Amino acid sequence: AQKITQTQPGMFVQEKEAVTLDCTYDTSDQSYGLFWYKQPSSGEMIFLIYQGSYDEQNATEGRYSLNFQKARKSANLVISASQLGDSAMYFCAMREVTSGTYKYIFGTGTRLKVLA
Amino acid sequence: NAGVTQTPKFQVLKTGQSMTLQCAQDMNHNSMYWYRQDPGMGLRLIYYSASEGTTDKGEVPNGYNVSRLNKREFSLRLESAAPSQTSVYFCASSEFSEGEYNEQFFGPGTRLTVL
């Protein structure tokens, strides 16, 4: 069965430093998608970045990049130059195709705290 | 363009009471989803709907029913609320097409407490 694992319940990083949030996944599908979402304390879910399983290049969106290692089944999120506003919960998710639509499986999340 | 809207934002129920959480999206998405979020558990899928008139069970469907009223609306009903259903509920929608991001768009959530 498909599974997403985030092993870091909480992380701290100094402002302006880079931080890596870990995500590993398990799937037998050849075609899948990997997502990262941010959930600030206000509660909304904000889409950050996407990586398709056939994409050869690592995805980047501004200060966010996804370190995709397909053979190791990992999709780590790298946040460069951390800002205080990056303090939030971060979720890794995988998309699978089922019953004529997509299903999305989420990890348990990593709470990031950026220190001034 | 409101995206995904949910009502109510907060609700307190007594054990055994029933209620319906409403969700609507204006992005013309085919697929809609209901999740619950509990501390340390991430988001767990309750039910989803690939299109109008179809619904399927997710990971934690027990104690819930859903209705895909039309393409825009997907409601979640608790027939007899239990304290274990105290949670934050999120509705989401997405498109289903090859070769696109098809990320999910989430509503603001409903914080439900069952006493």
C-alpha cells in the first residue's frame, strides 16, 4: 500500500539558514506525484511545490526546492534562507490514481520553528 | 473566485447529535474530498468523489456519510456524533487530467468539538 513517512516531528532552524525536511514514500506505481503543503498556525493548507515521478529535474519554486531521489524513494523539501514566516507545519503528500480520479496520501507532518 | 468554501467554521455538538458540514468549490473541479486532521496524525481521507453522483470511502469512513449534490457541492454528515469525531475537517478539490500538477485546493477547515 502507498505510504508517506515524515520522521521529523519537529525541527528548528536559525533565520537565514537553509533547512531540509525529510519525506520518504512507498509505492508500486510507476506514475505518481509528490507534493509539499505548508500549514501555518492559522490553519489553512498552502500548496508549495510539486514533483512528478517522471520529472528528471528537481522542482524549484522560489526559496523552495524538492530534492527528489527516486531510487531511494525520497522527496525532501529544502527551504533556503529561512524566514520567521516559514514557521509552520509542513506536510508531504503523494498522489495516486484510483477509481477515475486522484487520491492524495499525507504524511504526519513536520513542525518547523524558525529562530530569530 | 472564492476557491473552496466550508461552513460552519466552528461547531460544538453533544454526543448523539447530528450535523452536516457543507463544502462548495467554484473551480469546476471534478474531484472533491473530505479529510480530518488530528494532532500527530496528518490528514486522513474520510470520503472522496471523482465526479457528480459518485462517492468512495477513504481511510476513515466509519461514522460519516457524504453527498455529492452537484459538481460544486460535497457535504459530510455525522449522523450520531461521538467524542472521537472531535477534529478539524477539511474539504478539498482537484482536477483530474494527465500531465498537470492537479494539486488539491483546500477549504479553510471546520473545527468540530463533540462533548
